[in-house]
Amino acid sequence: MIRLQGMTWDHRRAIGPLVALDAAFMRQRPDVEVSWRARPLSGFEFDPIDRLARENDFVIFDHPFCGRIAATGCFLSVSTLLEEAGGQGAFVGPSVASYHYGDGHWGVPVDAACQVAVFRPDLLARLDRAVPESWEATCALGEHAARKGLSVAIGLHGVHALMTFFSLCASLGAPYAGDAADSIDEIAAGEALAQMRRLVALCVAPVLDLNSIGLHEALARGDTLAYCPAVYGYAAYGEADQAHPLAFGPFAGAAAETGAGSTIGGAGLGISARVAGDPEVLEAALAYARLAATSACQVDVFADHHGQPAHVAAWKESGIDARFNGFFSATRGTMERTWIRPRHDGYLAFQASAGDLIEQHLRGNLAERSLLEHLKILDASCRSGAQTIKGR
């Protein structure tokens, strides 16, 4: 028996599809057993990828780790495997492109996401308002909601504040250029921060304490939060077993056309280089990843087990869309126009600290001028080479 071990993050959207994939793979390969462990969302965002690769055969990871992966050689490139699966055109938006860095592709897209709007249909109906299509309309909704005892919401804890900042800058036509000397456009940054402050002032929930999962939980379980303009969407919260199934819409940006400029997220399946030492183990690992990349697997297996597939066939399937309360049809336009974060070795140190800085600004503890100065200094430092991500 060949035994392979993987690491993912702790949510049914992540774990459910993998458990089902394991069962499907064992039907083809009864000589191979795959088991998965899960870590919190914060670990998915920040755990050192080279350490995870030393401890596991597979890692479900976020694409900004690609620079570190390329620098350390801790994963195997899956470029050939992705070509066999149909390449970029087989997966939604820039999913494949997000895992390309240097001379390889370092992940098989198994999950697709970006910042989109999420809302409670029942509460929005009480407000007698349409789904907002811009940040301006969101703020107008927030003012109206306050008069009705309801509220708009957003999750801005740490890195999630940075992701919203990135998306707003991109929608203003000036995305963060983390691999360039002049990476932060101060005019766009100032406008993005002003828009974030304006929204925070309209929120009654503890938005500066929420990550993306916490925001969905608060919307689905509470009675006062009606609409969020930008969060990494979790389609599973649209399923019928939720206390209050959520609905979704395009990212409500600051200036560009509706849906444009959102920051891509999602997750890739990476294969640790440690499997290369044994030809039989290597062959089994590649076979598992090859199955994960197929439309049959992502349509028939992932979507049936709370997953959020990256294969474009799943995004076109009306039955899947209905099961997740219209998530895929409502957000595909946003997904196709997403912005890809930098992936150079060192970027993640910027991401780890910049989110905390923006959160402190939104809490009123750091002036805008000081924030921008700190971000520029941090950016220059992180571009100079690989950085150690401090524990969170």
C-alpha cells in the first residue's frame, strides 16, 4: 500500500471535496491511500510552504506562495499535467495563470474564488433595494439600512483588510505592483482607504474582527447584516442546509465596471518534491493530481461535497449553480476579470504585515500618511529578497 498525506484548510468547502476525491481515487487505485489534515484559515494564508512540503506529499495552497516554491524547489511543476487537462481555457478566469511563476506551474486549480458580494436575500427584500453594483451604491444601502435597523457588513481583519484595499485599488485602475519600485499609487490608495473608512462607519458589526469565514457565518446566522460588497465568496453558504442560505453578486468596486478589479484567491493542489525520490510514489501522486484536474471530478465529485470547483465546466453547470443558490452565475463575470497578486519570493512578508497596518488605520490608530509611508518602506524591504513571515 502506497500512503500519501496532504494538508488543507479547515472548512467543509476544503475538506469535503478531498475526502470524496480520495474515495474516487481508491476505486481506481486500491493500492494507494491518501489522508488529509487540516489547519485554520490563517495557516492557509501564512504557514511556510517549504516546511509544509517537507511534512506532506500534497499541500492545498494559495498562489502567492509560488515565488517561494520556485525559489526553494519544494514542489514539482505540474505544467505538463495542466496541458493534458486543457490548460488555461479549461479553468475559470486566470486560475491556471495564478499558479505560474518562473519556469513552472506549481498548483492544479481545485478551488476558484475572488472577492465578490454576498447578501441575505430575505433582509435585502425587507429593505426593498436591488443588489448594489458599486461601492457608492453600497454606502447608500448602508445609510438606508441603518434607518431600518439593519446594516451592511464587511470582514476587515488583518490580511482581509489588505485584500479589500487591493481590490479597490485595482477597480480604480491602479493595482498594487509588488514587483516594481513604484508599486503603490498614492492617489488610488488614498481613494481606496477613504472608501473603506466610509463603509466601516456604516457597519455596526465588529467588522475589524472578522475574516472571510467569520463574515459568512455572521451573515448566515444573524438577523441584522444584510449585504457585504467584497469578501472571498464561499459558495457553501448558499446551500439549503444553512440557517439562512446566502446569495451572491458581483464585486461592488469603486470606479470600474461592475465586477472588475477583484483580487483572485482560490486554492491549488501542490505536489511536494519529496515524492520524487520513489518512482512508484511519484507515479501515484501524479495520478491523483491528474484525476483532481478533470472536469468529471470537479463537476461530479467536488461540487457534490460542498466544493467550489475551478474547472470552467462546473461554472457552466446549471444544476451546480442552483445547488449553491446561484453563486457561479452571479460571480463568474467578476472571476473572469480578477487581478492576480504578486508571487515573488518575499511578497508574503508584505501581505502578512500590510494587512495589520491597514486594520490599525481603520481602527483609528494610524494616520493615512503614516500608513502609506509604512507600506512603502515595507514593500521596498520585501522586494529586496525572501523574508521570514513572523508568527501571527
